[in-house]
Amino acid sequence: MAVIVVGGMIGLGKTSVAQLLGQRLGSDVFFEEVDDNPILPLFYTASPEEIERKRYPFLLQLYFLDKRFRAIKQALVSPRNVLDRSIYEDWYFAKINQNLGRISDLEFSVYESLADNMMAELQELPKKSPDLMVYLKASFDTVIYRIGLRGREFEQDEQLLDYYHKLWSGYDDWVLNHYKASDVLIVDMDQTDIVNNPEDAELLVTEIQAKLLEMGLES
């Protein structure tokens, strides 16, 4: 029995993969809140002046921290659940926004302190952390193509390309060298399309089941 986190860059299909795993493994799925998120469109469309004045990046990270903390607390109570992204990756997004000057050093310090307190509380739960991260990895061209394909209007502005590239360029390093919460299984999304190719979906589930078996866990 395993708790699985699906991670990776914006647009690569985390929700689709999480939904597939939930169906095939008989797990509940905790989805990332996008459609009901009141801050996300403002984060993507705000001018630099609006960001400076209204602090949308900081507010967005606090919003996600709250929602994902609620989700992972529920997920770790049960031995079998799937999370569409998790609280662990939020730190990376906050750090990138700090590096870009969109989150101040003081805001980041407040964010880290709050996140650390939340993570300490997880130690009281039956499971302390997920068992496996399924990391969706792809070239930058694939990321941009997939973002365009899903068609969320607020994600399409060409001025966001630098932001997307900044996220993408450091993601592998963060997952491989800094993420310590669980084992990691890398999925090449340049070669995988579970939405339009049933064979890819079947191969992905088989690969994850084999990884869980290797780890001594039931799928």
C-alpha cells in the first residue's frame, strides 16, 4: 500500500497521471486546486507594478501551502492515496519567485517558517511522508507545447516564457539533489502521452507498480 505524489513542471499532465493512478490502484486522489483558485489568474496576468503592490506571488504560495497541507494531512492518514503535486514542491516555486524578486526575503522567511511548522506536524501522522514521487520530466519545448495545448488563457502570455524557463531549468536539480521525502521515479514525458495513447498509460502503470514492488510495497 503506497502514498504517491505526482510532480513536475506546469502543463506536463500531473492531473491526468494522478487520475489514472487513482483509477488503476484503487486510491483516492487529491487534486491541485486551479479552477477555484482566486489568486492564480492574478499571479499570471499582473504587471510588475501590480505584483510589487499587491504581492500576488506571496499570497499564491500561502494559498497553495494551506491547501496542500490540508491534502497531505488527509492523504497520510490512509496507506493508499495519490496527490496531484504536494506540499514539498511548493518550496521550490516559492524559492524561484524569491530569486526573481517577486517574493521578498522577508516574505520567504515567513513562508519557510510556516512550512517548517507544518512539516513538523506531519511527524505525528500514521505515515510521515509519501512513499514515491512520480516525477514528470520533459524538454522545455514539450512543456511549452503542453501548456498551450491545455489552453488556460492566463497561462499563454509570451511574457511568461522567462518564468517558465526559470522553473524548468532548476527542476531536475531540485528533485534529484534536494527532494528527500520519498523515492523518485522519473517519467519521460517527451515520449509519453497517457491521454491519447492507451499503450503509454498501460506502460506507465506497469512501471509504477514494478517500482512499488521493488520498494517492498503493494500497489
